[in-house]
Amino acid sequence: MTVSETTRLPRHRKGFMQASDIAVSLPTVTARDPVVKAIRVMALGRLPGLILVDDEGRPRKVLPGTQVLRMGIPGAYQEDPQLARAVDEAHADRFWHELGDLTLEDCMPRQVERPVTVPADATLLEVAALMARSQRPLVGVVDAGDSLIGVITLERLLTHLVLSGLGD
């Protein structure tokens, strides 16, 4: 879901915030990365999700944290709560260690999904509207060649919007 270039007005006003102004660099993953790595990256970075990029660093998919978590839970446990309850406590906390070399590509739905990105000059309203519409807690910020230059998290967007209004 990329914001259309044709809907944008020129940005020349002083103090006007654009997506690139609040974007931060976050770790990314590729389809070939193990699910275990994705879970670790997300947990250690305290991230609400991950951006999956191709070999050229272009975003291909935004993975919300719940989707990454779902990839790490064997399907039988997701489908049958009684089966999950039957696993003893000692093993219940370690289920995701048994994923082995299972990759993100192995676990992703096969339907093609457009990445949730905005161009660097998108307004914060455009970013907020896209997050709300796509129900994704992360939006990739891309340059003119569609290479990822940063990421805006929901927390970062909301914090910026709240803090920027304090002077009013």
C-alpha cells in the first residue's frame, strides 16, 4: 500500500514534518531468515513487527508481531487449545526453540501482499491514515527507487504527534 505520488502536494513550508523526519533505522529480515531469528530480532529490539526486505533492501512485506508469533507456533497448537494445554509447563515455554531452520518464507501466506510503505516526503497524516487503514504498527519509508530508508513505528508516530502539540 504505497501512497500515490499523484495525491501529494509540494512540501515547502518551514517546520512541516515529513515521514523521513521521524523515520528510524530498524533491523530487517529476509524471506530466507529463520523464524527463530525473526522472533529474536523483534524481542531484543522491542519491536511491534518487522519489515521483510528483498536482496536489494526494498521492502516487500510488513510483518506485524502477531503474525511473526503465529509463524513460531505449530499449527496443531493454534487449532486445538486443549492440545496446547496438555503440554507440560517445562516444555510449554520452549515450544519455539523446536522450529529449527524453518524460514519466514516457509511460513508466510502465499498470496501477494503489497508492502506498507510511504515515500520520504509523505505527511504524518498520510502515515497515520495508512497505518490505520492497513492495521500495521510499522510503515516503511522509501526513497524514489523504493529502497528502504527507515521505518516509522506506531509508538514513534503517536509520540511525535502528541509531543508536537504540546506547544499549542
